[in-house]
Amino acid sequence: MMIDYLILKYVHVTSVVISYMLFLLRGIWMLRVSPLLLQRWVKITPHINDTILLLSAIALAVLTHRNPLVEHWLAAKIISLLIYIVLGYTAFRRAKTRRAKMTAWILAQIVFAYIVLVALTKNPLVLF
């Protein structure tokens, strides 16, 4: 079980890093109105990585018997993840103005940082 946990955790953390790097890169390209943002791999790779990230998170929760209804830090991560997704969707698809795109993109990064802090501290009140 320990090896399974370590492998899953490594996959999860690696996916987190890749997810953030892709989000950061896509945001920079979006703000620069770069044609690089239109490349096929740029549209597909984040979805593949985020699927791996989500599946590894679920597998870790099941393997370690974590319940978000009992462990409030995990519930905070899940709720924050939903907010992050909405902000990312807003930044890349819904927002019409550059300012709205940038605002949603920056807010999404703040939420991402909160998710990481909660994961590291296991404390949903990490900011207080």
C-alpha cells in the first residue's frame, strides 16, 4: 500500500505542477493574443493532464479513506477547485475584454495557491 500511495502522490503532485505551468503559459499567451494559443496540443494537453490530476486525487482519497464530509480541508480543496475551474473557464472562454480575462486569470491563480496551501497544511483556514 505504501508504494501505491507514493506512486499516486508523485503522479498527483507532478500533475499539479504541469497543470499550473500550462495554465500560466496559456494565460500569458492569451494576454499577448499569441497565435501559439491556437495550437492543437495547447487545447488538448491541459485536459489530459487535468484528467490524470483528478483521477489521481480521487484514487488518493479512496486509498487513504479520506472523506470530504469529515475532513474539512479536503472539502475546501474540492470547493476551491470548482471555483478555479469557473475562473479558468471565464478567463479563456467567457470573458470578452482583456481586463476581464486578466482578472479571472489572476483570481484563478490565487485560488490555485490556496488549494496548494490547504493541501500542504491540511487546514482550510490557512489564510487566517
